Amino acid sequence: MQNETLFAGFGGQGVLFAGKVLAHAALELGMEVTWFPSYGPEMRGGTANCTVIFSDEEIGSPQVLNPTSVIAMNQPSLDKYEDQVQKDGYLIVDSSMTNREVTRKDIHAICLPATEIAESIGQKRLANIVLLGALIRISNYFGQAELENALKKSLEGKKEDLIASNITALQRGFDYGS
Amino acid sequence: MQNETLFAGFGGQGVLFAGKVLAHAALELGMEVTWFPSYGPEMRGGTANCTVIFSDEEIGSPQVLNPTSVIAMNQPSLDKYEDQVQKDGYLIVDSSMTNREVTRKDIHAICLPATEIAESIGQKRLANIVLLGALIRISNYFGQAELENALKKSLEGKKEDLIASNITALQRGFDYGS
Amino acid sequence: MSRELWKGNEAIAEAAVRAGLQAYFGYPITPQTEALEYLSARLPELGRVFLQAESELGAINMVYGAACAGARTMTTTSSPGTSLMMEGLSYIAGTEVPMVLVDVVRGGPGLGNIAPAQGDYNQMVHGGGHGDYHPIVLAPASIQETIDTVYEMFDIADKYRTIGVVMVDGSIGQMMEPVTLPPMKEVRKIWPDWSASAAQGKRERNVLTSIYLDPKEEEITNLRLMKTWQQIEKNEVRYKEYFMDDAKFAVVGFGSAGRVALSAVRAARAEGIPVGLFRPISLNPFPRQKILEYTSKLSGFFVVEMNSGMMLDDVILASQSRIPVEYYGRMGGVMPFPDEILREIRLLHTNGWKTEGHPRDRWLAKLETIVKEEM
Amino acid sequence: MSRELWKGNEAIAEAAVRAGLQAYFGYPITPQTEALEYLSARLPELGRVFLQAESELGAINMVYGAACAGARTMTTTSSPGTSLMMEGLSYIAGTEVPMVLVDVVRGGPGLGNIAPAQGDYNQMVHGGGHGDYHPIVLAPASIQETIDTVYEMFDIADKYRTIGVVMVDGSIGQMMEPVTLPPMKEVRKIWPDWSASAAQGKRERNVLTSIYLDPKEEEITNLRLMKTWQQIEKNEVRYKEYFMDDAKFAVVGFGSAGRVALSAVRAARAEGIPVGLFRPISLNPFPRQKILEYTSKLSGFFVVEMNSGMMLDDVILASQSRIPVEYYGRMGGVMPFPDEILREIRLLHTNGWKTEGHPRDRWLAKLETIVKEEM
Amino acid sequence: MTTQNLENMQVVYQHPESLLDINTHYCPGCTHGVAHRLVAEVIDEMGLRDNSIGVASVGCSVFTYNYFDFDFVQAPHGRAPAMATGIKRVHPDKVVLTYQGDGDMISIGTGEIIHAAARGENITVIFINNSNYGMTGGQMAPTTLPGQKTTSSPKGRDVEQVGFPIRSCELLATLDGAGYIARRSLHDPKNIRLAKKAIRTAFETQVRGLGFSMVELLSTCPTNWHLSPTKAIKWLEDNMIPYYPLGDYKVHPALKDLKF
Amino acid sequence: MTTQNLENMQVVYQHPESLLDINTHYCPGCTHGVAHRLVAEVIDEMGLRDNSIGVASVGCSVFTYNYFDFDFVQAPHGRAPAMATGIKRVHPDKVVLTYQGDGDMISIGTGEIIHAAARGENITVIFINNSNYGMTGGQMAPTTLPGQKTTSSPKGRDVEQVGFPIRSCELLATLDGAGYIARRSLHDPKNIRLAKKAIRTAFETQVRGLGFSMVELLSTCPTNWHLSPTKAIKWLEDNMIPYYPLGDYKVHPALKDLKF
Amino acid sequence: MPLTGTIVVDENLCKACELCILNCPVQVIALDKSHITPRGFHPAALYKEGCTGCGTCAVVCPEAAITVYREKRPEKESKA
Amino acid sequence: MPLTGTIVVDENLCKACELCILNCPVQVIALDKSHITPRGFHPAALYKEGCTGCGTCAVVCPEAAITVYREKRPEKESKA
Ligand SMILES: Cc1ncc(C[n+]2csc(CCOP(=O)(O)OP(=O)(O)O)c2C)c(N)n1
Ligand SMILES: Cc1ncc(C[n+]2csc(CCOP(=O)(O)OP(=O)(O)O)c2C)c(N)n1
Ligand code: SF4
Ligand code: SF4
Ligand code: SF4
Ligand code: SF4
Ligand code: SF4
Ligand code: SF4
Ligand SMILES: [Mg+2]
Ligand SMILES: [Mg+2]
């Protein structure tokens, strides 16, 4: 069993971090994981994305043409990746940053105003976690507890103070996903 | 028909120049020629040698293990190359710079006090040409006129003034060779 | 032992530290820089040597010095940087001192780009420096494998007093995977008896040089190097096999191309296609013997690389052209998707093997249309 | 036309001048220096550009600049110098500008020595720089052939906008032979439309670069380079044959090794041994097709080189291992005597071909005893 | 917002001709952009655009050639002066400039810049000193200030271990071949105007054949300094200028008459 | 010949211990040999022989390691300071020296020497300036004097084309990392004695950890100058010294107390 | 009385670095929060009267995004 | 009265460069034309009395070929 999630958005939207949280969740469950980012200076200011794959066997390609799920945090990402989501896969869209509905009917899609929700809990930059929460809820990749645990791991050390707000954001996403 | 002549001695004895004269002679007769020197800084002060090959067909290796003739201008060269001369080949030795006779009987050898002869005509450094003269005489590779002509070619330009003395030296070698 | 998520470049650096790295010299270049950055903090805190050189030329010659001095030493760089190290590498090989080089390959030639590529294969494997020498080149495919390779490479380099190259591409340098780190080794306390570490009246002086003005002496050195290389060819061949026992034909790919191929091979197996994957880890020495053996049980080799087909020639050579070889690759930093390779596997399975012309030419004809389509 | 005695290095320089060389940049290194010295007098008197660079790194990048500027440009160097040029060469290849490089090879690796050698074969032929590119490499064997090759190489480099390497060894650089010099060409007056020569309001501006941040764009460049290379493979194969019409087996050797072999082959023929000589002149592109054709009429190839057997692999590859291959070489600046090669030819003639193991291993075993004896 | 009508108005400042009207890849507030504009303005004023050949280096300015509207080449890291030499020797009548960062010019490119200057190579070098390796993510450069934290000097530059920063103008000014060597800063309007004058002088030096010219421009790197553009300006003023004194370090006598 | 009996005599000058008693490959009268002897004498006097590691460069002195009796390595052309850096960082308690010619150090090796000095690398550089590339047969070097004929400047160095010679001491002295920078000459007894003092000071600099030290020694190349050894001495005095003023260019304050 | 002028900011170029704002002697520039440029920035713009057309903002703008206009004056006065 | 001394030239090292001859303050050194060293040189040697053992020749010798001896003096005198 292998799952591939593609996170895509503008640089600065926390795309890479959201991916790390998911990767940590898988790691904690003893799975094989790859976190594969777009990288380098040319990413500066531009778009960013990363692919997180988890599986119970040695992982081959760290990037895939048709991921099982996509989190799209801006319009270009939605336009570029909607078609690539696997049939019956998941597409989570931040409707605060996009101006259209998901058109495909053969996938499970959620459009939620993640940025607004995040702003409502006082931190615009938590939209990524809100979206992740929603994905986890409908995909059931992991349980909420595991994700919270992964969040803690990812924020250990310097960023401890952010744990609480992140968990709230995750919760909002979860609620929305249900 | 291919002939190989190895010139060997101390740096400064004019080994390379003598080779060039022979090469020019062959060139003037429209033959194929190679002039192959030992080279580079490590030659400084040490020993120098060059191999001149002329032939009427495309020349292969520019150096040979057993040359048809050897001109040895010092003891080390005599010791190193005597055995290498081809059977029935020629070995010309400057006896002013060596302290023994040629031992081989299956080659044509001439030992002449080239340096003394050269000094006698006022130019120690012409021993090389004296020896060349002797080689040409017994080997009959070329006629005297052709060698004189080659000498002129080799000295054209800056060294014109040396032509006369060189021709005398050549003559002395010739006389000795007969 | 606990598994942690590590970024490739940092994992490489930590593995070297644990292998007893005593002196690191490097110069920033994407996609390798995190290794240098990591060590800039890590080594000083351990009281070991970290120095950012003024250039890759400086770096490789500092490494050369440190190697002569008897230290476990390493540099990390990426393609343009490796080119600047060629003179130094040739000297190091000629002087027979050990060192480890990690090349995190990017798209080229020239300045190219920073995306994952395998275009340094020839430069590294067939010797980019002047003269006769053979560096060991290992090409791991995952971060764990990379760590283990780097960790072991220091011992291998010491054993043969040779250059050990770990060649990975930008994706391995940049991605994160869970890894188990090897134990921390003691750093060397006694300097090797051959090293330029000051005689201290305890031994004859040592002279380390690569100049042998007398060709015959140089030839003896060349001969010694070649004999060492024969030992290396005997002892250091490494590869990994997937689905090979019952495979009718095999994909051959190293590093990331190999792991992308793995996904494709699995998919093909799921479709009942009897294909296996042979993943060379030691590119130099190349698993010649193993490839040759397979020619007797396979219908053909399908080579996949992220370059214009460099290992391809070595596979054909090793196979002694006994069975057909097909090629597929992407260049310039483009990483193929498993789907592309699966597509080719299917074609081979259904249409069988072509033999007229050179596999590279067949592939180029194909790639041209693919590139157009993707535009 | 009159024949004159010329020293190889100076003849190379004069041939370049007559081919329309406009800008030369170089750095002294034995056994190539006479080319630089000759041009230091010759070019200024013709009002063309001569500049001694601060290093080979400087030299190759000045050449890069001059090539982008649209001039016929060249540098000459020797082994350690070529290693320092690898980054520049990779950039030049990636930028698709023409230039000529003459490598007068010496013994290596490292500082080695200044004697004639062929140890740069892999570096030059299989690409010593990073990334995917293929320089044209021609290896003449006499001074006349060298002159003609250098003279023509400027046109070839221009035609494909690529790197043209003329690879000879120190003996060709240092010896004298009679040559007929080619006619003096006019120097270029109009700059190529692609060159960075200032738009002057006459055309769109030109940008010459080797960076393509988007891998897909880089790949298109790689593809263009490979297609050009296919053209070169089709058009630029060169070799010379001796006694091949009725040969039962053939010696294969390039450059000086080839001409030494010629003496041996002649001697063997005199003894009635039906051996021929195949001398590749274009090492890249390699005369693959021709070698393959010969496998149907020959009993085997006997490869002779002045290195550890580099072209050897290309011969085996080209022959598709259809007939046995044997190898003999000397390394480190030792130039074999015809007698050594004749000895091996006789052995092959009387004892026939061995096939177990690799020819390189068979040769190394043999060389060890030879070297001992010569001590 | 105030709207305006532009009749009876004259343009007193606008986008220079030699600078293409496209969006740069530079981070917001990065003064690389200011340097570009000044060079373009000078090229325009001197009417050199059609006669110029630029050499881009490797650094954040690697894409300079996308912004200047004249022939351009792109050099290997540090080798721009060598490429410029090759070009200038082939086209002595053209104006040749390199645009290099501090890592490029005075770290890996030290040999090339020193020898170009020593030869009195008649080229103009625009040298952007932002005290770090911008493009690769902010590592230490030879120009990084003592104590300055970078990704490869995490505890701050330790002069005991890596020495003090190199002052390029002071170094190059010792060479006879240098015709004009000056340091300016891009942190405020006054200094930007002075920087432009220096750039103008540098090109005049080349046009008059007076030898090698180089203008060092103290520049900001908000991204890797982890400061806002406005704070970065302040940091430059407070920290870089004291260490890198502004002024002329070498002025060819034949330039003394210059007025503008 | 006068024969002498040596009883009741004391040795006042002899072949130094650190210098092996073998014939050098240097041309007759080449002052490379004098430099070797002075370095050996200082190493002996300071008792550093067993604690020293030398780095030979590429030039006529490539075989230095055959003459000095302590550990030695041989560096690629121009890279000796980088190798010395690698060695010194691994063995900070050892004395590390490089021995480099002018082509090696200030042509191809410019980047390495400048950065070693800038870092204050605690090594000692013996720099032999003989105004040409000796080993390769006398080509022009960055140190070749204006108008000086060499095999690659057949009409004499044309400063219009290749610029003026580089003065290495003046250049390196501008760097903060330099602890001791001096120029001496080997052309007569007095100056040779002064040269030895400078070499001694350079090693003291290293031993005291005061940073980078370099002694430039004006040296003869009779072979490529095409002069007899004695004439070469005169040529050096008449032509090189005026262009390369002798003296100390940088002296670390902590060295002021040195007496010998 | 100062010359009066105005500026036009090219919104395709402006990256909202605020250097113009920092340096405007009469402080009449601000980021226009009311809308976003294609590159995702709130561009700089005049937000009140008083621009003298001194050009300072254009001098410091890294993106050469500002065009500065100044009122035309009759010849002789401008000399004054 | 000057100290009297003498020198011994190592003929394996001497290359007849004559720098010692050039610099000897009392000009007592000359090349010994009477014989040739293994390396083919006429070595330097004292050719007359008068060497003061000043050491100058050794100081300038590129081959470190010269050993200089000087007469021992009773302690107190040497102080004088
Ligand atoms: C040979 C080589 N080494 C390293 C690099 C990686 N690299 C790219 S830009 C750069 C540094 C640029 O810094 P600087 O010159 O200061 O320019 P900035 O980005 O700061 O403007 C480096 C090290 C490279 N491209 N090539
Ligand atoms: C990379 C490289 N380039 C060139 C050479 C050839 N080379 C050997 S020595 C030398 C110059 C030596 O001159 P210098 O450093 O002044 O020493 P000198 O012989 O004058 O004492 C050169 C160019 C080389 N060995 N390696
Ligand atoms: S990284 Fe720094 S130098 Fe580079 S563009 Fe951004 S701010 Fe400017
Ligand atoms: S060539 Fe010059 S430097 Fe070299 S050993 Fe001879 S005299 Fe000395
Ligand atoms: S300075 Fe230029 S880029 Fe910055 S905010 Fe003002 S207009 Fe925009
Ligand atoms: S022109 Fe002057 S006054 Fe007007 S906005 Fe710009 S800086 Fe302010
Ligand atoms: S100085 Fe030394 S080498 Fe020269 S002649 Fe005198 S003893 Fe001989
Ligand atoms: S010691 Fe003094 S006096 Fe005696 S030979 Fe030497 S230089 Fe002359
Ligand atoms: Mg910078
Ligand atoms: Mg020199």
C-alpha cells in the first residue's frame, strides 16, 4: 500500500512544513517515507511544492505523475494538479486563494477557506495545517491523535510555542473535513 | 630502406644540432625524416640524445632499440649504446671524451679525438660535426656536398658566420673517416 | 535503533562525522550546500576541522594536504565543482593518499541547473582528470544507503589509499527519508606511518609526491595503481537486485533512476510482466561479471539513466553484446516518472527487442517526440 | 610545394595561424610550450591576439570569451593543464561556441612527467567535464597529419559550433619532420550572427549562456547537442589503414602508438605474418562501424596504446565482442619500441588468441615481468 | 489614492532604455536592482548600448543578461574577468563590462580579477558587495563582517579561524594596471547618486583606454540577512560602511578633468 | 693549491644539518640553492627539523623535497598554500612551509596565496622571485620586468599589452591576516645575511602563531637570463632591486622585540 | 513654493519593498493595500497631495518602477 | 692582525659558479683547472694564503659546498 500526497502553493505558505508533518506521522507508524521538495534559489518568491510518499515497503520514485492526494493552496496549483489526482483520490483546495470549484467528479474534493479559517484563529500562516487536517479526516490516512503527535515532533525545539495554535488549526481542518 | 642514427653525449656538446644537419641532408634528397630529441628541463646539464631516421617511405617509430649508427660523444653514451648498434652498423666515438676502445667486432667503428680535432681548428664545440663527417664518410649515407649543403641550411640566418668553420670540421671528419 | 527523518545532504555530513571525518574543506554549491552548512556547525563543536575554501580548487587541494597529513578528510560538491577538482584528484590518485568526495550531481553541461541528474557518470567513472587512475565510485539510491556508503567509504579509501567517490543526484541531497544513523567512531589518534605529519625523530621522513620524471619510475607507479585497481575490482563490486530470480528481462539503472525504475518494475510485475531490476551500486568497479552472467538467462537489458546513456556503454561492454540492450533516459535535470519507464517496459514486453542501430539513437528519436509532447 | 623541417609544437602553431586563428590564450607547460612561444612572436606581428594567461583556468575562459565574441580561437596545453580546463570546456560545450584545444599529452597522473603518453584518452574522449557533452577528438600521428588536422579543425569546430580537440603526445610536440604547410587563410572580417560582438543596431542582441534553470529547457539543449553529435558521428569519422586488405588480424593503435605499431607491422609482414594496422584518427567519434565490419574478416584485434588500455574498451565495444581482443601498452611516459610490439604480434601469430579473462589483466601480468627485466 | 493628470508635466525620471521593462527575479528591496538601473542609466547617457558587451557572473545576478538590452555572455563562477578579457581583446573598440558578486569576484575569482587589473585590462567591473553568498542561500563570503552570522558561519565569522574580510578596492588599488577603483554604497539617495557618478567615471575610464576600472557597490541582501528591505538599508549603513570606507581608491590622472 | 692542516681550527661555517648532503639539480650559480641553505640554517637554529612539514611547488624547486631532511609533500602548480592549509589545520602544532616560485605563487596560484594570507593561515611561504618561469624555459612571469625579453615576450615585456609586474609583498601586505611580509635579495653576502634574518623572523611568526608569513627573495636565473652566474648577480642588483624595493612590508607588533 | 509633481508606479515591477516610502522627503507614498499586483504585492502609490517631483523615490527604487513627473515652468522662472 | 682561516670545498657539490670567488674579500679562491669533478666542473679552491676564515664564500655558495675553518684563539684574547 503506497500513498502519495502533493502539497502545492506559493513559497511562504508553509507547503514544505505541512509535508513534513505528514511525513512525521508516517514515520511514527514505522512506515517508509519520502519527503521530496522543489528546491533551490529559483524557488525564491515563486511556487513551492513537495511530495510525501508513505508505504510499507521500500519506496521507489520519490515523485509521481498521479498522486493519491493533492493539497492546492493557490490558483496555479489547482489548475495544474487537479487533472493529475488519481481516480478516487483526494483534492483539498484553499478556496480563499482560488476562484473556482473543483470540476472533476471522480475524486473526493474539499474546498475550504483555509486562509480565512487560519486568520480567524489569528494566524494566516496556519492555512497549510487546516488543509492537512481536512485531508487526514476524509482520507483517514491516520488518526487525529497521530497527526497531533506528528505536529509536536515537527515543532519540537525552537517552535514549541506554536504547537497549541497548530493543533487548533488541525482541529478546524478536521471539523471541516467531516 | 631506412637508416637510424642516434647521437648521444652531454648537453652542450651539440648533439641535437648534429642530428638536425643529418636530417636536413635527408630532407634535401626528398626523403622522409624524423628528428627525435630527448627533451625537457631535466635534460639541463645532464645527458642529451636524439635519433634521426630517414627513409623513402612513411616512417613508423621515431625511436628504435637498435639504430643502424650511433655517434657517442662521451663515456656513458659509449657504454650505453655500443651494444645497441645494429650488426654491421656504425659506431663513431669521440676518443677525446672516452677512455676505452670499441669492443664489438661485428660493427664498423671509428674512434677519433673529435674534441681535440675541433680544438685544433679553434672551436671545441665543433666535435659534433667532425664526428658526423666521419659517419657520413664510412656510411656513405650521403655525399660530402650534400652534407655541406645541409650544414648551410641548418645555419642559415643568425649563424651564417659559423658556416665556414663547420665545413672545415666536417672535412676533418671526412678525412678521418677515410 | 531509532529512525529519524533526515535531509540527504545533512545525513551525508553526519555519516561522515560518525565515520571519523577529521577535516572537511568545501565550497557552497546547490544542491549540495546543506552538507557544508551542517558541518560548519557540527565539526567545530567536536573540535575537528571545518574550513570553507575560497573555491573548489582550494578545497580539493586542502583535502589533498589533509590527506597527506594523515587525516580522514572529505569534500562535497556538485557538477561544476567536480570539474574544478580534476587536477587535484589526478594528483591525489598519483600520490596514493585516501580521501572521500561526494558529488551531488545537477543538470549540465556548463552552469546548467540544480535539478537532479546523472550526467557526471563519465567524468567520475571514466576519470575526468588527466593520466591513468581509477577512483572508486559508489552510487547509492536512498538516504539510508547513502549514509551507509559514506560511512564505509572512509574505510575503503584508507584500505586502498585511493579516492572514494559517492555520487548521488540532487534529489537524494534534498529529500528527507527516515534513517538509522551508524555509531560514532573514535577519530584517528595515531597518524599513518606514510603520512606527512612530521617525523618527530620517530621515523624516516616521508615524502608524498606524484612526480616521477623517469618514465620507468612513473610506469612502476602506474602499475602499482593498476594492481590495486585489480584488487578493488575483485573486492568492491556492489549491486542490488529486485525480482531478478524469475525475471525474463531486466531494467538496469543506478541511483535515483534505479529507484524510479523500481516503481515501474513493480507496476509491470503487477501486470504480470516478468521484468526485474538490476541496480549497480558500484559504478567503478562496474558489476561486469554479474551482468555477463545474466546474459545467459535474460532476453535483454533495458538501461535507464538520467543522462544521455553513459552507463549504457558499460552495460553493453559487460554483456559482451550477447543479448540486446535498450535505453531510456531523461537529461538536463529532468527526472523520469515511473509511468514513462513502465510504458517502455510494456513496449519491450509486447514488441520484443530491436537490434538495428545503436540503442542511443533509437532512444533519441523517441525522446524528441516525447519532449515536444511535454511542451 | 616546398617541404621544410618543423618542430611539432611550432608547426601546430603555424598551422593554426594559417587556418585563421585570431586569438590565442595559453599558459606554459612542457611539452607544449613551444607552441605558445612561437605564437607570442607570430600573432602580434600579424596584428592578431596573443595573450599568456595567468593560468589554464584563465586561458580556457579567455578562449571561451573570444569564442563567444565570434573569433577563431585556440589554446594549447598538456595533461595537468587540460584538467584545469574541464569546467570551462563543459561551459563552452553547453554554450555551443566553437574552439580548438590542442592537448600535448604527458605522463601522469598528477605532476607525472613530461614524456610522451596517451593517458588523457578517457579525459578527452569520454568527457572530463561535468554533464552531457561530446567534444570532437582527433589524434594525428605525424607532424604533417597534425598540421592538416589543426588546420581543418577550425572549420569543423565552426561547422558544428563545438569543441575540437587535437590530441597528440609529447613526442609529436617535440620532434621534427618535413612538412608542407597549408596556405594562409584570410582572417574572419564579419562576426558570426550569433556572436557577442555588440549589436551595433544591426541585429537583435545575442545572449550566450549555458544555464537553463528549467530542466525541460536544459533537456532541449542536451537533445540539440546530441543531435549535432549524431551528425558528427555520421560525418567526421577518420582513420588510416595499413596492409589491411589481406590482413588476417589487425593491430589497432592511435597517434604515436599507431606509428610505432606501423614499424612492427612492417617487420611482421617481412616475416610473412598477415597482420595489418588500423589507426583511428578520430577517437571521438570512434570508427565503430569500420571496426565492426572488420570483425567478419579478422581473427582478432591487437590494441596498442601508451596508457592502461583506454581505447581498448572502445574497440571491444565497437567489435561487439565478436572476435578476440588482445592488449599491449606502456604507461607513464614510456614509449614502446617496435620490437616489443613485434614480439607480441609473433606470439599472437604462433599461439593464437586467448579469451579467458580480460585482455587488460593478461597484459598487466605480462607487463610486470617486462618492467622488472628492464630495471 | 490621489489621481493625477499628466498634461503640463514633464518626465524627470523614468525607466532607462538599456534596461528591459521586465520583472526581475530579485527579492523585494534587493539593491542589485538599483545597481542595474544605474548601469543602464550610464550606458544610456553615454550612448554605449549598441556598442556594449556584458559578462554575467554566477550569483544572484546570473540572469543580468535578461535585464540589459545588449549582447551578453554568462561566465563560469569567478571567471568573468577572463571571459571579458577574451572578448575585449577581440573587440577592443567595444565596451566590455562584468557584473560580479563578492563571492564570485573576490573568493573563487580572485586570480582572474587580480590579473585582469594587473594587466590593465581595459574593462569595467561592477562589483556587488553584499557580504554573503546570496544565491546559494547566504553562506560566508570573504566580505562577511567579523561576527556576522551566516549559514556557514553559524556562530558568526570567527576571525581567528577564517581571518578578516578582504577589502577589494584597497587590494586592487595597489596594482599599476588599475585606472579607476572606487567604493560606493546603495543605501540612500545621496550615495546612490554618487554611485552613479562612479559608474560613469568607470566607463569613461574604459572609453578613454585608461585601463582597468572597478566600482564596488555596497549592497543589501534582505533575504539572507533576514531583515526587511528598510532594515537592511540601515544594517548596511551601520555595519558595512564603517568596515568598507567609501571613496576613490585609484583615479587615473587623465580622469581628473571629468565633470558631470 | 694550498694545502692546510685543520688541527687547532674550528668550524665557523658548514653544510646545515637539515639540508641533505646531495648534489642539487639546480644550474650553476642559481640562487635557489642559497635560499635552500638559509631555510635549512634557520630550521636548524630553531631546532624545528623534526617538527616541520614542507610543501614543494611546481617550478625549478619542484624537487626541494629531495634536499630538505624532513617530511615533504609536492603540490599542484600554484596550490601549495591550499595544501599547506590542509596540513596546518590538521597539525596546528607543526611548522608548515611552502617554497614557491613567482609563476607558481603569483600567477596561477594567486587565489590560493591571497586567501591563505587573508585567513591569516599560520604558515610560512618562501617565495623565490627570479622574474621568469625557470623550469619551463624562461617564459614571462607576472614578475618579469618591463622590457625584459623572455621566450614568451620576445620583444620584451610590453606593459601596454600585459601590464606592469605584480609586486607581491605590497599586495599581500594589504591583508589583515599577514603577520610578516618582507622582501630580500640573494645577490651579495650582506643581503643574504639579511635574507636569513627575515626567514628567521617568518618562522618565529609562525611559531608564535602570529599569522601568515612570507619572505620574497629576489633570485637569479642565470640559465634563462643567458648570463653567467656572476653577471646574473649584477643584473639582479641593477634591474630587479630598483623595481622590487627591499624591506619589511608588514611586521606584526608582537615581533618588534625579536633580537638575533 | 516647491515645484509640484507626481509619480506613476509600474505595478508589474513594484515589489512593495517600501524603499521609496522610506526615502520620500515629503512622505506622500504608501503601499496601496486596496489591491494586489500580478506578482502578489500591494504596490506603492501616492496616497496624498504634495509630491514635489524631486525624483528621490525613483532614485532608490530597485525595480526602476517609478516614473516621476514635474510641472513644466516657463523658461526664465526655472532659471531662478 | 686578521684571524687566519681556511676553507674546504666539497667537490661533489661545487658547480664552479664562481660566486665565492667574486665575493671573497681577500681574493684567495680560484677554480682549480687542474682537475674535474664527477659532475664535470673545475671546482673552487684556495689558491694562495690569506684566508681569514671570514665565511663570506660559504654565505654566497648556492651549493652549500664550502666549510670554513678559523684558527682557535685563547679565550681572553678572543674577547678583545
Ligand atoms: C564552480 C562553482 N562553484 C559554486 C557554485 C555555486 N554558486 C552559485 S552562486 C554562488 C555564490 C554567489 O555569491 P556572490 O558572488 O556573492 O553573488 P550574490 O548571489 O551574493 O549576489 C555560488 C557559490 C557554482 N555555480 N559554480
Ligand atoms: C597546471 C600546470 N600548468 C603548467 C605547468 C608547467 N610549469 C611547470 S613549472 C612552471 C613555472 C615555474 O615558474 P616559477 O614558479 O617562477 O618557478 P621557477 O622555475 O622560476 O623557480 C610551469 C608553468 C604545470 N606543471 N602545471
Ligand atoms: S538573495 Fe539577497 S542578493 Fe540575492 S536577490 Fe535576494 S536579496 Fe538580492
Ligand atoms: S632554470 Fe633558472 S631557476 Fe631554474 S635552476 Fe636553472 S637557473 Fe635556477
Ligand atoms: S521602491 Fe520601487 S519596488 Fe519598492 S515599493 Fe517603491 S516602487 Fe515598489
Ligand atoms: S518624487 Fe519626490 S516627492 Fe514625489 S513621491 Fe517621489 S520622492 Fe516623494
Ligand atoms: S660558490 Fe660554491 S658552487 Fe660556486 S664555485 Fe664556489 S664553491 Fe663552487
Ligand atoms: S672564508 Fe673569507 S677569506 Fe676565506 S676564502 Fe672564504 S671568503 Fe675568502
Ligand atoms: Mg554576494
Ligand atoms: Mg620563477
